[in-house]
Amino acid sequence: MTIYSFLFYFFEVSAAVAAIAMVFSRHVFYAALFFLVCLLCVAGLYVLAWAEFVAVTQILIYAGGVLVLILFGIMLTAKMGAKPLRVGHGNVVSGALISISFFSLIAYYIYAQFSNATTSGSVLNSSNTVETIGLSLMTSYMLPFEIAGILLLIALIGAAVIASHKSKSA
Amino acid sequence: MLPVTHLLYLGAIVFAAGLMMVITKRNAIMVLLGIELMLNAANINLVAFNYQHAHNLDGQLFSLFVIIVAVCETAVGLAIVLRVYQEYQRVVPDQIDELKD
């Protein structure tokens, strides 16, 4: 077993275990930490799949931005000095049925479609992924790039307006 | 060589976990975490198929845009959660049913 495949299986199993542990965790904070583990392991998988730029973006934006935002949300929606809130579960049977049947559907499809196909990835013809992505963002993906910038601006303004708005009755 | 089917199975597991969280958890932030998990599963699939068909980098670019949309969704969703908490002092989605009456 090479170090490459060892790292691959390690990241894969850790990401799956962290995602499943999020389902069973009763505290929001622990679920956020499991989410961090899942994100970092998936970033490691991205590096192994020759997607370094996506991996770095994942770590910077998800683990650095979104997770800090969610931790702030957890802190701001808890009563000061109270015991950590235990999150209840509702609709357990129907939720388990839906998610398990959805997983079996996708797993059966993957098994039927890809099990006998040769799944050897072709090597990237460009050795420098970052340069190719930067050139694509500035040439053929120019319009989605600009629209994404406008979307970020609108989301920023909208989030600030919604969160800072004082209620009339207060 | 990376086994691509393993990445696809991982994406299915992560998506099913996110779906389960969205349905069963009785806390709005947990529901947001579940939505993030599902978007992450979509990203895993995009990168896996880009690895398999690596003559261009469209899959990776698409996953970058998915990450951007996920960030916007989290920011607005958390703002709404904070606002609901200020109004009702709770973040349980089932108990906020004022429009039902």
C-alpha cells in the first residue's frame, strides 16, 4: 500500500465518519467541529484528485469563513451562562427512511454504472491547475465570475440589513 | 490512480447525512449545517468527475461557484436565524408557526 492510497482511504473514511457523526451529535457546537473535520478531509481528497485550487478555497472559505460564521451564530443564539442546548430530533423514522433510501438509490446507480467501467482517471494535461483556472476565470468564465461578485455583494448587504434591523415593537 | 467510484460513494454518504440532518434536527443552525453538507457532497461529485474527464477544468470551476453560492446562503441564512431568535427567543423551526393560524 503506497502512501498515496493510504492517505486517500484515511481522508475518505474520516470524512464519512465525521459526516455520519454530525447526524448523531446532540450539541450544535460538536456538530460544527465534526463539520470542520469533514471539510478538512474533503480538502485533502481534493488535493489527491489534482484540484489544489478548490482545496485551498475550501479551507479558506469554508473552514475559515463559514465555520466561524456558524460558531458566531451558535454563540449568539444561546442564552448567556446557560447549559449547552441539547438539540432534539423529530421525524426520525421518516428522515432515516428517506435518507437511507436515497443513499441506496445512488449507491445502486453507482454500482450498476461504474463498477465494471475502467475508472482510471486521465492525467491532467496542464501541470499548473491554478494558472489554468485563473485564465479560465478571466476569459471564458468572465460573466459567471462577475455575477458571483454581484451575488456576494447583494448577500452581504442583505445579511447586514436583516440582522441589524430593529423590531418596531421593541 | 484514484478510485473515482469511492469518491462517488463518499458523496452519496455525505449527501444522505445532510438530508437526514435537514429532516430530523430541531435546530435551525443544525439544518443550515445539513444544507452545507449537501452542497459539499455536490462538490465532491464535481471534482471526482473532473478527475475522470480531465481534459479541461470545468468541474473544478463549477465547484468554485458552488462554494461561492454556499457562502451567500450561509450568510443570509444565519442572519435570518439571528433575527428569528431576536423575535421569538428560540431557533426551533417547528415552533415558529405563527403563519399557520
